[in-house]
Amino acid sequence: MPKKKKTKKVKIIKKTKISKIKSKIKPKVKANEKKTASLGPDEKPEIKKIKKQPTEKRIYNLKDYVVYPKHGVGKITAVEKATIGQIDIQFYKIFVEKEKLTLTVPINQQSKLRPISSINQINKCISILKTKPKIKRTMWSRRAQEYDQKINSGKIYELAEVVKDLNKNTDIIADQSYSERQLFEKAYERLKSEFEAVLQINPEDVQKKMDKALGRIQISETTE
């Protein structure tokens, strides 16, 4: 009879050990299931919100000068509201004087807009204009495409590089092809308009400043 009691005790001990092991394993599995379930739908909206914030942070005021890459420097003439598809939208009215064009840009879609350059950036542009032009031996069609992309990039340093590279230090038409002259004038006028907005001086004085950096002023002086 005492032997049978011992065997029963051994069985009870084994069952309790197994039940303890199972109880330890089960909570871990459930916790992992909860984590995986909470990862998907809960975190996606947060990521979207973070991405949208930077485009809405910049606020421009009336009469501020801004740069729209494809059209150049413009002035904010109004901040208006409109209802489109039951949604209220705020937008800027930007007047580009050089092209006599008014742009409408929604405030929450203003990623392409940038403020006009600082005085330090203008000074760096002048130093770029003073450097020697880079002469590439690739086909003109490819170079023209690269210059056009730089002009429409909205980046003032790239604009200054186009003016510098296409500058011939002369006003003689025969020294430049028609397409070269067109691209040069486009880049020159874009850069000039930003110089005027930043420096707040007469267009003639801005032109003299740019021509001096490009070495074009020496030719005009000798002809006089």
C-alpha cells in the first residue's frame, strides 16, 4: 500500500510542473499577438501626419516676394479662401511681373515655393558669376536640356551657373546661336529679378552689378 501512494505523488508533481510551464508560455504568445495586431492600423496614420506637416508650416504674408521655379520671382498680392467640393481651401495670389502672370497656389500645396534669397546668397551668386565658364563638349541639345532644367529648378546657385556658362562677354549676335541667346536671356532675367527683390535697388544698378561680375561692363565702356 505505501508504494501506491508514492506513485500518485509523483504523478501530481509532474502535472503541476507541466501546468506551470504552460501558464508561463501562454501569456507570452498572447502578448506577441497583441503587439503584431497593434502595429499595422495604429501606426500608419501617425506616419502620414508627420509627412504632411512640413508643407503646411511655412506661412507667407501679403507683399512678400517668393520664387516659383517655372516662373521666377513673384509678389503675394492676396491670401484668399474658396470652397471646392465642400472643402475650404486657402491659397496665395502671386503676381509675376516679368511675365505679367498671376498664379494661384494653395497654402497646403506650396512645396515648390521658396522665399527669396538672403544677402549672403546674392553675394555668393556674384562670386559664381566671376568664375570662368565651364565648357562642355557634349551635344548642344543635351546641354540645352540641362540648362533649361537648372533654370526651372528654382535654385539660385544653379541659375547663376547657367548665366556664367552661357555668358560670352559680348553683345554681338554672331557670337551666340539663337537658342543659346534665348537661354542666356531667360536665366539672366530670372537672376536679375531676384537681385532686384533682395537688394531693393534700381534695375539699372542691378544690371551694372551683374555685368561687372560677368566682365561685360568692360566691353560697354570701350565702345563708349
